[in-house]
Amino acid sequence: MTELKPVEQGRDPEAVSRFVEHFAAQLVEAGVPRMPARVFGALLASDTGTLTSAELGEQLKISPAAVSGAVRYLAQVHLVSREREPGSRRERYRVHSQQWYEALTSREAVIKRWEDALRTGVITLGADTPAGGRLAETLAFFEFIETEIAAVMERWRAHRDETFGTD
């Protein structure tokens, strides 16, 4: 396991490792690939919210290639970002306090593309056919979700500011 940073030294490294693995298992159950789930858990459990590839590899006992693939996945879904260490070629990987908000709002573009494809499918198949009807219902679902996500995100921002203060 990697040497913990000063603020984290009072913690039981084995208990932290158990948390990371348990949280990762929950993410895997929800469909997140195993390695990205473990890397994300390790970053969340870090007080700084940042770790290098070497620190992640050492802590999780995984190869640099596994770290790289996991970080690539997590960056694509907007759960982590890459940062260069000042004056170094090393990269640090950061999880942000608003990672869930950012990940969910980034899905809006994906939902729009799905809606466009579904509209085309409804037109192509005909809304009065069984397949076209299923596509129309799916389209209505995504249109509903899109509206609801926007409203929920607005309520979340207000709740977060009230609970944790503004950034």
C-alpha cells in the first residue's frame, strides 16, 4: 500500500483499502468496470482527491497499464481529470467535489443524441407500428428524464450551497 499523506497517516490503511474495495464492488454491481471502480474509490478516499499513477498502482497493486485504462474510462465519463504536476512530466489524477453533478450533466448531450436517433426511428418505422410505438415511448421517457434532470440539478445546486456553502 502507498505511504499515506500526512493528513491521512492516522488512518488504518487496511480499513481504507476495505472501504475502497467495498465501494468499488458497489460501482461494479451498477455496471462500472472493475478497474475504473477501484481507481475511483481510491481517489475518493484520498484527502487531496489526487493521486499519481504510481501511487494508484502501488495502493491498488495494479499495473501502470491498468491505471491508464481506468483513468481513461473515468475521464470519458467525467468522473476524474488529469493534471500535470508543476515542473514535472508526471500526471496527477483528480476527483472533484462535484464529480457526480458533472458526470450527470455531461449525459445531457448523450440523451439529446439518443432522442434524435429515436425520432428518426419512429419516423422510419411508423409511430403506429409496434416497434415504432416502443421507440416513441422510449423517446418520451428520455424527453421526460431530460426535463427532470435539469430540475433536479437546479435543486441540487441550491441544496449544496445551503449545506456546504458556495465554492
